[in-house]
Amino acid sequence: MSEKITIYDIAEKLNITAATVSRALNNNPKIKESTRELVIKTAAAMNYKQNKLALALKSGRSNNIGVIVPRIDSNFFASVIRGIEEELHPHGYQVIICQTHESPKRENENLYTLIDAQVDGILMSVTDVTTENDGAFRNVLEKNVPLIFFDRSKHIDGVSSVTINDFKGGYLTTKHLINEGCRCIAHLSGDQSLEIFKNRFLGYKQALLDNGMIFKEEYVIPVKSSVDAGKEAVDILLQLETPPDAIFSSSDFAALGAIQELKERNISIPKEFCVAGFSNEPFTKFMELSITSVDQSPLEMGKMAARVFLEQVDKTDTIKIEKKVVLAPELHIRKSSSRSTI
Amino acid sequence: MSEKITIYDIAEKLNITAATVSRALNNNPKIKESTRELVIKTAAAMNYKQNKLALALKSGRSNNIGVIVPRIDSNFFASVIRGIEEELHPHGYQVIICQTHESPKRENENLYTLIDAQVDGILMSVTDVTTENDGAFRNVLEKNVPLIFFDRSKHIDGVSSVTINDFKGGYLTTKHLINEGCRCIAHLSGDQSLEIFKNRFLGYKQALLDNGMIFKEEYVIPVKSSVDAGKEAVDILLQLETPPDAIFSSSDFAALGAIQELKERNISIPKEFCVAGFSNEPFTKFMELSITSVDQSPLEMGKMAARVFLEQVDKTDTIKIEKKVVLAPELHIRKSSSRSTI
DNA sequence: AGTAAATATGTAATCGATTACACGAAAATA
DNA sequence: TATTTTCGTGTAATCGATTACATATTTACT
């Protein structure tokens, strides 16, 4: 078992004090050049490694940042985390992962745990806006720990966010469906308490109105992000007096379910019915009948969130600047809605 | 900005020493019951939070564990990490994520960084067996930090691992293809320096031999795990004198590419040609022509790796027990290879 | 040579919690 | 009552690094 070498060990060996060793290693200009070289050489020879915990305790900075997501095993969140890790790694930060599983209680708990662990910042996607975890959020802000929301945001003074323009995503997609000749476009909506879903819906609605189409409440079906939910939604929609001829789904999984159900009923896609999803999950482009979807550039979102964090950290004296970064959504048009190319 | 409350603050308020406060909070039996209650009540009232960094420095334990994976944005690794996090969270551990991007240099760097950060354990999937990062691994073991490999393992004395029986996975799949009537089965192989791919290949070979079929070198095409690689492989295979009538791919992505290329050539699947992949990526079951694949139960693998870690941590005095957990692969038979059900 | 200025290093406190050891007071025993 | 236990708490060292302040040594200048 290798001994743990401290600056005291180096000091002892060289008959100097730990203070001098510390200064030499930190390039303090007051240290004689010859001493510095000697210390550095000796430190290397003894295989000295700085104890990060001691440093963290002294400085109050752990060089860890916390990331809270509903779950990690979703392509979107995993990609965001990848972006965060890649951007922050060069700066010496380590990424701590926490999952909420959409539970506000877990979210609350994670926030406190991360603060306890003295992270230097928290990047997160909120779980639920209705529940009041404001205590936990306030606690973070009071501790002066930079807090940055990505994708699923929440309005809190002084908190920056990185999101995509979901409204535009919904608008573009709906507009595209209209352009393809669809006349009655339904929408599979997500949890309206989350802005992202609210905005996708609003974009959908606005696109309808801007293009002389009627918005009908009955065409909006709330779904969970699952294949089955998509199937059920189609079942409901097709029973309407005037069934729709297109679906803009706020979830790729629901879009997939919808497609499966439509096929089951021998409805031809995209000829008779067009479908578009949201998130650009990998499978959407792999399908034989590839699915039109909105890309949220998760990698870029993660990197951007990390950059916003880097801007805010260490600026405790400055008045905190609330930065709202909004990325542009990118509509990937594929077979499930491409009548023109057929 | 909320003050940071320490045990000294509590001590001062109650006119006792920090030692007593510490003991009271830690349920030390030597503390008078009345004192303990008073301390606990006061701590709560003052909103005291234990400083984890100080504790970590004193105890040498950070309550963090490091996870190193090639990349996080792959369904498999993300699911493993999910399993790890869920299993370790109740025990108070936080999970630090590192990516190698298949670079041995990054792997090396990550290992040292995690040790520097005083993690209490490292769970990882190795990147490459050929490169000698042995120094870094030895460093981990010398520091007495539990090291556990999952999926991609490496033979190092005293290191436990959690893997699936890749040999069996390859064997079962190949056997299945044989049962479906395939006579010439090709294999898209992965990096043979990694045991997982080696074993999938060996399982494939053994199944052929056990069932009176001939093994041909030319039927084994090394591929990267990508759609394009699968397409190219098919291109090569179909130019052979005796082209195969089935493919067992060590990668789902390559299997997908193969299927796309076969369709391109109007070869009917599974009638004329069967295809099976490995990993059970989400898209394999979503496809209209769903793809037969081997499930590696990543969630379970992560949980198991975490459990092995929990068993090993804190047992520094005991002789380290090398534990090799091998999970059973599960073949999911789908349309891409199901002649019987058609 | 004598003093000021510059340079290099040492001393000791600090970050916050834990804990071996010491000690005084109360309770138990002789 | 004297002595030993037991109990509860205080003292101070420790984990490893940083740093304000003090001090010693050189160098520069009159």
C-alpha cells in the first residue's frame, strides 16, 4: 500500500516548511527559483498528489458540480450530460449525477444533498413546477451556488436557463404538416405544468391560427411519453366525428405508438395520415418509416449550460446576471410526414 | 446569504464544547440524554448541516464513487449508470461520471483524477485491453480503493467484475439462427481485444461446430458499431462465392445497417435472410421489422456492480475477495429472424 | 559602514469535524 | 468515610493544504 505523501513529507525531506512547499507548488512568486525547482522535482520523485479534500475544505470549493435529471437512461438527458461533462472536464470539474424519477420529493432531497456535498454549481432539469420546492431552491441561491436550468426550466429570479424554443418547434412542425396538405392536425400534449410542453402546444395552436385553420380542443390529447399512450390517443382520435389527418406529438414515443396503431388499422402513412414527434430520439431516424421529429440539440444544450455555469462561478461579488439562452429547434423532416417526396 | 452553521456555533450557544456537540449528533452513548436532546434540538433550530468535506478529510472517505464508461449517451451505459445510482443512493453515495471516448489516455487520466478526488470506489467498463494502463490500475488497488469492472472486463488480480455470459449470448443466438433453418451464418465481430466481443465470437463459432456446420473465416467481418459498418459488411458478404443467409452481429447498429442494405437489394427478411444483433438497443424492438437481439440487462448489471462494491468497501482488513458475477444473457427473438411465426 | 528595500522562508491560524486521552463529579462499593 | 467505578464533558491533536503576518537574509543605496 503506497503511503500518502503530503506536503509535510516533502518539507521534512528538504528541511523546509510545508508552507514553502505549498507556495512552491502553487507558483507563488515569492519563492526562490532554485527552491521551487527542488520542491517540484522532489514532489514528483515522491509521487506527491495534492489532497483535493483538504483543498476543498480550505477553499470551500469542491470542484464538483451536480446534475439533476428525471432519469439518466433517456437519450436526451444522457446526451445533455455528455455535453456538460465534455465542457467541464477541461476545467477540472467532476460531474455528480442525481435522478429524480419525476418525484418532487427526490428533487428536493437531491438539491439538499448536493449542497451538503458542497458542489460548486447545480445544473438541472426540473421535475415538476406545481410542487413547491422553493425552499430547496432558495437554499441553493442563498449559499451562492450557481443554479442553471436546462430544458425544463422554472421562473426563479437570478436563475439562468438554457432551453430550446419549444414554441417554435411546435410551430414549425405544425406549419410543415399544414404545408404537406394536412387539414385536421391533432396534438398529443405533455404535462402542461412544464413550460416545454406548454410551449410546444402553444406553437401548435398559433401555427393553426396563423394559417386559417381552426383549433379544436378535442384534437388535443394529453399523453404520457410512451408508446402505449400514443396508441390509445389514436384510438380516441379516430372515434371523433371528424377524425384528424395528422398528429403532432410532443413525444417521439407517443408518435411511434400512434404510427403503430395507425398501421394496425391499415391507415397509410404519410398518404392518408402524417405524424411528427419531438426530441429526435435515435429510433426516429432508424425506422423504415422514419419519423419526422424536432431535434433539441441536447449535446449543445449541455455544453451551453456548462458555459453559463463557468461564467457565473467565481463571480460572487458581481450582481448575479440572469442569462436566458434559447437554442433553435431543428425540424428533421422524414418519411412519416413527407408527402412531397413520395 | 445564510450563515454556515458549524458545531462550534452550536457549542457556543449552549456553552459546551464542539466535541460534545459532535458526540451528541453522532449518538455517542457517553452523552447524557438531556444534553443530546438539547444539542439535536438546537442544531435543528439553527439549521445546522454537517460539512461533508470536513468529514471527508478527517475520515478519508468522500462518499463519492466514480464510474468510468466509454460514453454516457448510449442506452446501455446510461442504463448501467442508472442501476448503479439507484442502488448506491440509499447508502449515501454520490456517483461521479467520467467518459473515456474509447481513449486509453483518457481512461488513465480519469483513474488518477478519481483517486485524487478520494472516491471510495471505482466502477468501470474498460476501454481497451491492449494498452497498458496497468500503472493506473495498480495505483487504484494500492490505495485500497475497490475497483469493479462491468461488462468490459480485464484480468487483474483482486478485481471483481460483473459481466454477462457473452459466449452464451453468441451461442444462443447462433443456435437460434440454425434452428430457423439458416445454413451459412456470418458474424459481424467487434474489437477482439475486448473479451465481450471475443466471447460473442467464440459462442458463435462453437454453436456452428456443435451443430455440424462449417466455420469459415471469410464469414467473419470485423465491424465498428455503426450502421454504415453493417452496410459495408453486407456488401462484402454478398460478393462471396457462397454468400451467407444469416448474420449474427455483435452490434445492434451494425445489424440495422445490414438490414437496410439487404432491403436495398430486395433480399427478403427473414424469408431469405435472417439477422440478429446484440445489446437490445431500444430501437430493435421499435422497428416495423423488429430486430432479434441479446439483452444484457444493463440495469441489473449496474445494480449488481454496485452491490459488489458495497460488499467490498469497508473490508480493508479482510483479504480482498475477487468476485466474478456473470449474468445470463436473454435472447429476444423478433421478426428479423422469426421464420417460424410467419 | 549603516540603513532602507527587497526577497525568501518560517510560524501559526484556519477550514469543520472526529476522537484519544484527561479530568472532575457523581454513584457505587467496601 | 474512604475508595473505586461509572459517567459526562473538556482539551487538544488530527486530517492536508493555504495564507496573513512575522522574521530572517540579501541586496541596494547614500
